[in-house]
Amino acid sequence: MDQNDFSLPRVVIRCKAAVAWEPNKPLVIEEIEVAPPQSNEVRIKIVTTALCRTDLYFLSESTTKYTFPMVLGHEAAGIVESVGPGVTEFKPGDKVIPVFLPQCRECRFCKSPKTNLCERSPVSRLTCRGKKLLQFANTSTFSEYTVVNQIAVAKIDPEAPLDKVCLIGCGVCSGYGAALNNARVEPGSSCAVFGLGAVGLAAVMGCKAAGAKTIIAVDTNPDKFHKARVLGATDFVNPNDHDKPISQVLSDMTNGGVDYSIECVGNVEVMRSALESCVKGWGVSVIVGYTDMHDFAARPIQLLSGRTWKGSKLGGFKSKDGVPEMVKAYMAKKLNLEEFITHKMTLNQVNDAIELMEQGIGIRTVLSVSPQQ
């Protein structure tokens, strides 16, 4: 039977998913309907998915960008179940990572080497109880199956362990790439990473890979310092241990400020502190932590004196190109993903995973969604 014979019947799949019906409420395990893939779409069997703090942000602090009900989840790995007309890059059985940042290769952003943004946006093929479910971040991976436009799917090494490389779909790329692609950390330099969640720890790993001499890990939870050390941090600062501003503490430690700072919290006050922690003249501060709730500010002299303030999405990686390369790096033992995984649960336990994250316990919880075979 030809897997690409689109005259064959393609059916709606009924499967399990964790549905967010309203903000600030527990997710509900429901049976949903996943429509067959349409033109240029891929239906994916999600094998593993991780919980990212961005999922919590849109569950508890939702902006007008997203509406309920929806299926959250965007850091996952799975196997292609079927493909729609016009899809030639993928076939059933391929191991893939769905990506929240598409790469159509045709729009003005995709054609530019200056950015990894894309103008295209996919649509949802998920319904429950007769209602359309919003497709969160193009992916909706808290579901046994999902349908994604092929521009938001990255094919990966068929030997890659899905319960590890799922982290590359968001957190690891976001932090690691912020150091290498956005900050462009140089060998022998000094760096400060604010926030030691998965993204911050990945940023620490990226700074080390770039050859930084001093990597200062900043967090109010000292329990996270051990993992930061394993991944490359050389120094640790808990702002609660000091009476003076953290920017002054770092300035005193580094003769005027660090060469690079990376903010991985999503707090506008921390963003300002990260900028002010950079050395004048050439310091670069990168914002990675996600928020759209508040304005941020700094005194103009911070930039007039030569500092650069910039943002980052997915670590500057063009998704369909960069994600497979990061998987290759892991397979070549150049990336440490095991240190990030502190808990393993099932999709049925997603609310327990959310509670752990809200309490600041652990780094990443990986949820088993569907058996690989």
C-alpha cells in the first residue's frame, strides 16, 4: 500500500488530550477529534512532550493572543502518522519535532539571514465536544495526536531518543542559541545568566560551548546551582544574599560588568538588571524569558554608553534547519540533555507536573503521551 496515495480513506482520529477549557483551572483529560491532515499538513503521533513555563504563562496569565478552549504543549517529539497532499519532505514513520516557530523558506523573514522569524501561521484541526480547540503555538502537543503544517515540523535522526530530544523543541534551543547565535559569546569572555530553569541552564551550556571563561549563574533558588555547575557555570550569585543591586554585585565581581548577560526569567525588572550588569562600551544583554504583560524600561545612558539590548526567539535558530542540527549535536554527545530531566510522568499526570513547576521543584518534567510503537 502506497503511504502517499491520497485517494486512500483518511479518517478522523479520536484520542486523549489535556484540554484547557478556561484560564487558571486544571487541565482536563478529554477525548478529542483530530482531523486528517489537509494540503501541506502532517499528522503526528506525539510520543513525549515536556512542560515549559510558557505553557503555564498562557494558562494563568493569558493575553488576548490566545483564547480558550485550547490544547497546550509545544516542546515534544513524535512520529509521523500520515501526511496531506503536497507533502514530500515527510512520510509515515519519520521521527520529528514539531516547532512553535515555523520556517516556510519563502517569506521575507525566512529568506533573510538576519532573523529566524516567519510570517506564516498554521490553523487548528482539533475539536472536542463540538468545539474547535485552539492550536497553541502551532503545535498543541498535550495530545496523543496533532496536525501541524509541514513548515512547522523538523525531521530528525531516526535513532534519536524521543524522550530526550523533545527538549530541543523549545527550552534547550532557546537558551543555548541565545548564547551562541544572539549574544555571540566569545572565547575568554565573562557571562551572567539570570534564571536557572531549563532555558537558563541551556544558556549556561551555550556559554561554555562558546568558550566563555567566567559564567555567573544568578538565581534565588540555590538548589539549582549544582546543575548549573555541571553544565558549565563557574560562579553563583543569589540576589537574596546581597543588600546591594545584583548589577552592582556582578560589576564588583567582573571589574565593571560582564561582557554578556542572558535573561531567562521573563520579568521586566530582571531584564533591566541584566542590562545594567553588562560592561559599558561593548556589553550585550539578551532577553529570552517570555512575557507580554508589562512594559520594560532603562535609562538611555545604558545604551548611549555602548551596551546592546536585544531579544531572542528559539535561540535564533531557523527551526527546520537548526533543530535537526541540535539533535545531531546531542547524538554526537556535544549536548547534555539528561541533566534537564528531573521528573518523568504520563499525560494523565500533567496537572501534577504543573504543580511541581509552580512550586519551583525540578527543571523539566517529560510526559509520556503515546507508546513509540
